[in-house]
Amino acid sequence: MYTSKPTGKSTAVVRFWRTDQQDREGKPKLLQQIPIFAKKYPEEAVTAFAVNDDLSQFAVGLKNGAVILFRSDLKRRADRPPHLLQPAGQYPVTGLAFTSKPVTATVAHVFLYAPTRRGLTCYHCSHDDPALVKSAGGAAALPPRTTVLDERGVDMNCSCVNEEGEIAVGQTDAVYFYTTEDRSVCFGFEGEKKYLRFFKHYLLVAHVDPRGRHQVNVYDLQNKFIAFNWTLTSTNPKGPMRKPPLASNARAPGARFGLDEMEEVRHVVCEFGAIFVVSSMGHVYRLSEKDTTSKLEILFRKNLYSIAISLAFSSNYDVNSIIDIFRMYGDHLYQKGDYDGSLRQYVRTIGHVEPSYVIRRFLDAQRIHNLTAYLEALHEKAFANAEHTTLLLNCYTKLKDVKKLDKFIQLDEVIDAKKSNGTKSDSDSGDLTPRNGAAAANLNFDVETAISVLWENYPQHALTLAKKHEEHSWYLKIQLDHISYVDSEDSVALSENEKERVADALEYIEHLSFSEADSNLRKYGRTLVTHMPGPTTELLKRLCTGKFVPGNPSLKSDPGDFLHLFVSHRAQLKEFLQYIVEVETVSNTSIGNTLLEMVLSDDDEGENGTRSVEEKEEAVLRILDNPRVKYDEDHALIHLQMHGMKKGKRYLYNKLHMYHMLVQFHIEENDDQSILEEVRKHGDKDPNLWSLALKYFAERGPLPKGATSGEEWKELKQLLALIDTNPAIPPLQVVQVLSQSRELPVSVIKQYVVNQLASDEKKIEEDEEKIKAFKSDTKQMKEEIAQLSSRAVVFQATKCDLCNHDLDLPAVHFMCQHSFHLNCISETDRECITCSMDHRHILGLKTQLEQKAGNHEQFYNQLETAADGFHTIAEYFGKGIFKSNEVVLDEGSFETRFSAEF
């Protein structure tokens, strides 16, 4: 696309070609040809030409100052009549440039900059565009058609448009930028301008220096530095090459040749990623942009780190590389002694450079203020650890900067709140209480570390910080750490301040959650009980009975975990335990054991000066019989025996089924009736009780203490009567026990012996009858076996024993004289179904007896607990458990074998 004057014609034209298509002659295809001049517009020299990006509009500037706008449609190959934007005048047009501002995704305002030697004007070229008018909501909403931006003239080639749509105009004093509406920024580049051109974000300015030479400067407007400068001098083609200075960003293979003629810039073209400068001597110079790494190396050598940082950002350098430049810049400033400046650069490296690298530098230089500032920034950006917090707080402490300390731990809000409420400040009252107990939302330091550091020099700050951030363990540690829990004659009384601290700690625990209160009372409860026994005991009561958290009785602690807190505070411990057993069912035996021990060793005075034994006995029984109290019976029994608590011992003997000890207890008390009663009730469980009672009554004598004559051996006779009716032990054992008494007459046991002999004689007769019956049955069974073995059996049954119908063939007959239809029994039945149940029962008993014969433990247990061991052995013999595997064939052989063995 270019303007031309066809041969033989007097009118210039604009032609459009498609370079990617060819005509028949192999030349680029001509799309459209538009004449510039017509009868309406007389021919004039063309001084400027511009085309819109979408080729829909182009403008022509003439020497007489006229500007003509053309609209064309390459698709339809039609054009509209040209429009005269600017009439002819005395000053030629020195440049034209289109720019646009989007209105919607498909519609945009189109503007045309028209600089002349008289001024700079901007034309709105889409006023009559129907789509634009409709989208703008009417002509009134459109920008003005013509805007005069400047009345100073513009030289040829001294204007250009950047990517943002602003036009740069070169004047002698500066380079001015204009938008479509008004002047924008300006840069003080002095000198007579000869050429202006944009290349990426660079601005190339060719101007005349004071010596009359043309000088080319390439400005990096984004990073605000001169990227390249080069002066054209008189040239000599045979002279040596001269390299551009190292400070430049581009290669300028221009040379100095030593001729007197001055070389001037005639044209500048930005294409193919480079800048091409055409000089008046016909030379073309190519300026190539260096890569970013090379640019940075040059800037580093010149210590231009600020420019290097700007360049790295504009070049989209990776973050790590940019951070490394900040570090290098900080090192450079540190070496120069500019510690404040280096600190600002080091702060920008936080999160990438190890903090210890910076901290060591300021520690070595004793720059505590800079170190403090860096540590503050480290915490603000949330990259600090516990060691950094410790170091920062130590810096505040060394500097004695309380205000910064308050601000860092966020206590300044607390102080401001106090002042606004008219209360005393920290310096007046020493009490810092936050407005609420919630921790700060934006916390940038480790709270525990801060508290541990502040505790030594600023304990009140540490205390308030712990309370504010709900560090309960630290709060209580600060309040109670140096307060002793030993309450003795040698201990020093607490000061008023210490008493307040203890009271505050107890109140603080009361407002904690259940789990926190439980754990802290385990840790500090002994100190609290020592100095505030009453309130602490009440708190423990609520904690262990589900009353600490209202509405949630399931949350309760184990009282046994707090018993150690009451060392040296016996009264509070007893009060605590009695309350617990009255309210709760305690499964921990240590509670019952401790309470029982305290009652047993209690020496409180009663109405008559001392507490009576009966009262103590009743108190012990209440504990032992309380279903809410769990205790170790053996432990309790030992203590009851130690303190001689008779009722308590008797209660536990019964509870533990220690009947032997219970009878022995009554023997020691000479309580004959109780002995008889216990033996009667529990003699069947422990047969040894009978022997114990017999031995006691036989050795005691005929009369108990205080008894009158006529009642000799009364209790022994009663006991013998019980044994006679309930033979718990064999008579022989009774006689052996009583025979040891020399005072016991035979008349006392005569009736018992007579009764036992009569009973034994009767049993012998009964056994002989059974033996005769068994022998008869055995003899009959042997005869039946012999007949079945040697004689034929005649079956005379006429009915089926199962269905009771007439017996028809086929039939099945069993040796027991039972007969069945063949279809009435199963094919697998090998025995009489009528007799099988009895047979199976007998076989089952036999199997059980055989198994029982191998269970020796059961035999010995039964023998040990039996009243008559011989009877038990005889019973086992009778059931055949001890029998041999040999079969007894006849009565004579059995008697012979029995006589031989016994």
C-alpha cells in the first residue's frame, strides 16, 4: 500500500495490494486504487500519510496544511467520498497517526492526530458511524470532532504514537506527550529534535547537540534511564570501527571516519526486532537490543541497582532473581555505610533470603535500631520464628522502648481503652486487662516465646499477654510460680500482692473450660489449698460432682486425682471426701480408703470431751454400708483390726464370706448364741465351722461366765442336736474333737452317739436290701443273656409297636420282643426305636462317668468340701468310676477279686 503519481497523469493515487496473492503476471494482486485528488481537491504535494489498523480509513496530509480522510471497504472494493478534516493553510502537515479507544467489544472510537508547523490537532473520525452513535447513546455522548492539543508547531518526523495511543511531540525544550483530549506527561530532553520513533517501550530521539552534531538517544521510559546514546560525526569509510560505550543497551556499528562533512539522521525504521537508522551519507545503522542478562551485568558493574531492579521487573524476571538483586543492592549500601538504605532492601528479601544472613550483619555492626526494624518487618510478614521473637523482645528491652513493646504485643489497644474509660494507665496502676479474652486475629509472633522473654523484666506485660491470648498455663505459672505451697512454722507469710495473685489465679481457674481447670488444678492445686483452703475446696467439689459446667453434669473429674493436694490440710480433705460420697457414686477405691482411715484416726472431741467409741463405730459402719462408696475390703479390714472396730470387722467378715473368722470373732467375744447361729447358717458352706464350734464348747467348760448351775453343757448339747439333724461332719470326727476335752462327761454325747449308731444301723439294713435286689436283677439279666445266646427266640407279636396295626410282612423283629413294619422304621435304624431312648440315656450316663473319672480336680474339690469324705469315695466306687477294664463274668469271680484287692 503506497501513494504514487501514475505516469502521464497529474493525480496521485493510493493502491492496495495483497502480497500473499499474485496476478497472471506473477505480481502482487492489486485490490483497490483510490485517487487522492479530484476536482474538489486540487493537487498538492503529499507530506504525511497514515492508515488505520483495520484498513478501513486512511488520511493524507498535504504541504498546504490540508488533511483529507478516506474511508474504504476492501472486501466490497468500494469507497466513500473523501472528507476534508482540515482545510488548506500556510503550514504543511508534518505527520499523521491513527489511534483508537474501545467502546464495546466490537465498536471503538477512532482518532487522528494531525501535527503541523502551526500546532497539534486531534480529529474524531467516527462521528458519523451509526454503530458508534447508537452504542454511545446519541451524538451528545460522543467526544468533540476536533480538539486542539497544542498551538506550537511540530517539525517533520518529530512526532510518533506509542502503544497506549498517546502521541509524543519533540520540541526544543522537551518531549511532550498528548492524549486525545489533553497534554499528558513530558520529559526534559533538550536539543533541536530531528527524529522521534517508538520501539517497544523505548523512545528514540535524534537531536542536534551544541556542536551541531546529530545525536541519537534511546530512552527507556518505563525504567527511566538512557538505554543508548550515540553521536554521528564526520565519516570516513576507510577509517577504523568504533564500538558503542558499554553503558548502552544496543549495538551501533557506526564509525568515525574523520571527514569534515557532518553526518545527519535522515530516517529511522523499527522493524525485525531492531532499529535501523539511515544517515545522510547513505549509511544504514542497525541498533540491536541486548538481552536482559547483559543489561543487568552492565548495571551491576556500575552499581546501578535501582535501575537493574526496575529493568528486572519490566522484563518479567523470575522472583528469585529479583530478590537476589535486592540482596546485592542491600550489600552494596551496607558496604557504603548506608545502613538505613540497606535495611530497606533487606526487608524486601524477607521470605527468600535466610534471616540469619541479615541479622548477623547488624549484630556485628552493633546496629540495634536497624536490627530491631528488620525483626519487626520479619514479624509483620509472618516469617519469624521463636528465636526471632526472642531477639526482638530483647532489643526492645535493651532499648527500653515500652511503646514499641506495647504495640508489638498489641497492648496499645488495651491502654487506649483504659484512657478512653478514664482509668489509670499501666504506669499508674500496674494492671493491664485486655478488653476481651480472645486472642488477636492477626498474630505475627509466637506468644509463648514472647511471654517467656517478658516474664523476667516485664512480668505484668507477660501476664496480660498470657491472659489476652488464653495461654492459661503461662498465666497461672506467672501468678503462682514463686509462691510456696509449704505451710509450716518456718514459712514466711504472704505479702498483700502475693495474696492478690493467689486469689486472682483461683478466680481465673473458675472461668476456664473444664479440661483446662482440671489440668491446672492438678498442677497448682496444692498452692491454692495451702493459701486459700476454703474456696479451693469448694471449687474442687464442683469440679468432681459435675457442677462446674452448668447443664452438663457428665463432665466431672476423678476425686482421687486431687487427694495429694490436701497434704497438711486434714479438715478440708475430710470435708471434701464426705461431700463426694454423699453426692456421687465413686468408683475409685482410694476415696473410700482415705475417708475410712480419716474416720478411724479421728480424735475429735464429743459432748463429754472425747468422741465415744460407739459414735466412731457408727461412722465407720455408715461408710462401709454406703453403696456410693467403693473401698478395698482387705485394706479396710486391716485398719479395722488395727483400731479394734468390732462392728466393722463383723460387717466385713460377713461381706467377704469369711465365716471362719466370723465364728472366731464370736468366740473371742464369748457370744455363744451368735456362734450357734453362724454355724447353723453357714455350716453347710464351710464344714470346718462345726469342728471349730465343737472344740470351743468342749474346751470352754460346762458353764459360760455368769451362768447358773443346771445349764451345764447347754450350748454343746444344742450344737450336737444341730449336727444330729444336719449331718455336716461325720460322727467319728465329732467324737475325735470332743475326746480332747478332759472335763466333758460321756453323758453329754451319749444321746448323739446312740442316735448316730441307730441311724447307721438303719442305713446298713437299707443298703443290704438294695444289694439283694441288685443281685437278683443281675442274676435275671445274666439268665436272659444266656438264653439269647444259646436258644432260639420266638416272636409272637401280632401288631406293630409303632403304628399299632396288624403286623404284616415284611416285618422287623428285635430281641427285646418289639416288632415293626419294615416301612415304619428307617433303613439306618439298627436298634429298637422303643428301647433306644433308654439305651441312649444309659450310655450317656456311662460316658459322663468315664469323663468324670478323668476330672481329678473336681473329685478333690468335692472331697474337700464334703462333710463325709469316705461317703464321697464310696459314691465314686459305686458309680464304677474307679473300676478296672476287666469284665466280671460271675458272682464268684467278682467276690474273689474283691477279696483279693481289699
